[in-house]
Amino acid sequence: MSSRPAVLLINPSRMKPAVGPLGLDYLAEALDRQGFEPVLFDLAFVSSYRSRLQGLIKRKRPAAVGITIRNLDDCYFASQSFLLGPIRALVRWLQGETRAPVVLGGVGYSVAPLAALRFLGADIGLRGDGEQAFPQLLRALLARKSLSRIPGVVLPDGTVNPLACADLSAWPAARRRWIMNARYFREGGQGNLETKRGCNRSCIYCADPVAKGKRVRRRPAEAVAEELRRLLNQGVHTFHLCDSEFNIPRAHAEAVCRAIIRQGLHQRVRWYTYAAPLPFDPELARLMARAGCAGINFGVDSASDEQLERLGRDHRVPDIEATLRACRAAELAVMFDLLLAGPGETRATMRQTISGMKRLKPDRVGVSFGVRVFPGTRLARMIAEAGPLEANPNLHGRVHGNPELLFPIFYVARSLGRDPELYLHRLLGDDPRFFFASREVPERNYNYNDNRILVQAIKKGARGAYWDILRTRSCI
């Protein structure tokens, strides 16, 4: 029996296709290095958890129980599915089984930390990176010391400490041995890893700077490549890089690609990523393709320059066009993600965007209608300055009793007139390039959560980014 204090780490997500809880893999590694015994329990592959968890708690007597929260909701205007209900029931059950404090963390949790903590009824929250802050928190709990100086700590009394931002500059290659990476690959179709954290962009709606910090913190490129090698040794050969934007900063993207090539992994791996239209050019596209990149998802948002300016984006339509040309020349598959109905959107700007996508013809276009309003964003501040939520005609969702924006609220510009979703559907026509989550036309939804088409395709051997799997399962 281990003499080290045990820490029970739980992944509560039952999303299908199953997505590996990357944060828990990294966190368990850090806890192990700091002298704790990480004990992982994953609800993704069990139908009933109570008896198994009871036995685990009795055997290990954990000093704390950590629960990761990846998302607050599914971020789709069409469904507005809130995801914390089952986690609330799990927290209550755990508190009846152990006196160990229940600690919440994860990217989704960090978006609305105090509101989520109070709603879920947990004992402590930790917003931001847990690799350095969670061991500090555990040592303080074991020594019965104050938690007031620990970065990221959130308490039910209203304490919300500054975001925990770990130093990643000397972070060694993770061993990636704590979660079932091979099984997640078989049943989820892709592996995952991070090359950096944080985002310094100024998009008015984005929660990434809120949850991960506004300063980009880079991992050593060689450590990233070595982590890829270790996952390859587990049978995982297709990946999604989970950075907010892989090419910000551009120099780090180049360094990661060159490290993959230098270690001889580029002909053995296939990977996808998110990227921004700027900075991007043919040289970077060629380097990414040479390093094993198969496809890129660009958050272009709009094909209207005036709408891009309102959304706080730094690219314009000519940049989108140049980005697509660079990817075509490098033989990279391309997904453009749109974000429609934000502040100032009109039928004219929406029409301009859809016609622009039809003209450019990327491999796929993801159409998100309605902008999820997250706390801490510039959009949330703009809305607060305009007056009460329930009196704002642009807002849809739970506008009553939701001042912290924990429950889904979406911005849909009133300037779009009546039946804007139906109007958008008519603009899209029958062009199969467009993925569109719509309440008006539910058969065109492409929500990745509980997507049976994806589950079956992966079961038959499909691997890669979900948009690319869906692309190759249909014809243009």
C-alpha cells in the first residue's frame, strides 16, 4: 500500500465519441512528481459508478477528490444543453461517501468558477492550471493551513484568487500513462495534446483568455515531439492539438513542426489543429504539412470586414482568401468556422458571409448561429452596460436568475429581423459543405456530443478531427 497521500481524480464526461480528459493526464503526472498518488476514475466507459467508486474510496481513503469540468454546456443555440446537472448529483453523492474535500477544476469550470462552485455545492474550486497550484492546495489542506494565498483558489464564501498560470517553459514531456489513451483513440478517433496555453487575441466573445490566461505560455518544442512519440508507442497515431490557435505565436508553431520532423515522427503521425487566419502563409502551411498535419480548422467567424471588426478579429476577408490558397497549395484539408448573429449582424452581412464561403469553397464550413455569452468577456461587459439581461431583446436562453451567465445565454442580433435561422437555412440551400446546428432544420445539426454518425464511423476505423471524419463520410 502506498505511503503517499492519495488523490482521487474523476472525469465525469460521458460524451460520445469519447474525448480523452487531457487535463487529468497532465495533472496526474504533476501530482505523481510532487509525491502524491493519483487515482483516476473515468465515467466515460462505465454505466454505473457508485459501487466501484465506493470500493475505491474505502481502499484509498483519498486526501481530496478532484473533478474536471470540460464544458458548462454544449455551446449550441439549437440545443442549449446544460451539462452540470449530473456533476451536481455526483458531488452530492461523493460528499456522503467521504470527508475529503471535493475540488473542481478544468477549462469549463474556470470560465465561471464561483457560480459553478456554488451551483455544484463542492468545497473548493481551482481555476486555471492545476499542475502547480493543486499540489500547493493539497499540502495546505494536509497541514491545515490557509488556502488564501494559493493561486486559482475559489471558495464558497466568495474568495476568487487570481488565475493559476503554470510556468510551462521547462515542462518536461509528459509520460501520458494515467488515462486510457489507447482506448480513447479506439473509441474517440483521435489522441490529444497541448503545445501551449493562453490566448492574447481580443475577440469580444471568447472565453479562452478568461479560462487560460491572456499570456501565451509555450511548452518546449522537443518535449511536445517526445510526448507524440510516447503516444505513438501506445498505438495512438492521429492527434488533435488542443491549443487555442496553433500558429500564435508563429515561431513556436514552426519550432514544434521542426521538432516533429527532427525526431523522425512526421511520417508516422497525422494531426489536426485550430489556427488563426493571421499569421499564416504558404511557408508555414508547407512546414505543417511536412510535419504530418492533415487539416486545419480556422475560426474565420465572418466574410464581412465590418462584422469581423465588431467581433474584435484582426483578420479581414483577403486574409481568409490567402489562407485558403496557402492550404490548397500544401494539400491541407480546411474547415472554416463561422460565428453568426453577433452584435451588428444584419441579413446583408450574413448573406455576404455565406456567399463568400460558397465562392471560396473550403472543404467544410461550420456554421454557429448565436453567440454564447461567457462571463469575463468583452461581450459580457457590453451587455451588462446595456442594462438588465431580461430586458435585452438580443438575448435568448436563461435570462432570468442567471447574472453570472452560468446557464446558456446566446446573443442573436435583433437587427436580423424575424425568423433569422430560417433565413440562414435558405441562404445555405442544399450545399453539403455547410454544417449547421439549427432548431429549424434539426437534421442538419452537427453537434459532436452523442453524434451517432461519428461513433459508427470511428467504430469502422475512421480517425481524425471530427469535421474531417464527417467530411469524408459524405460527398460534395
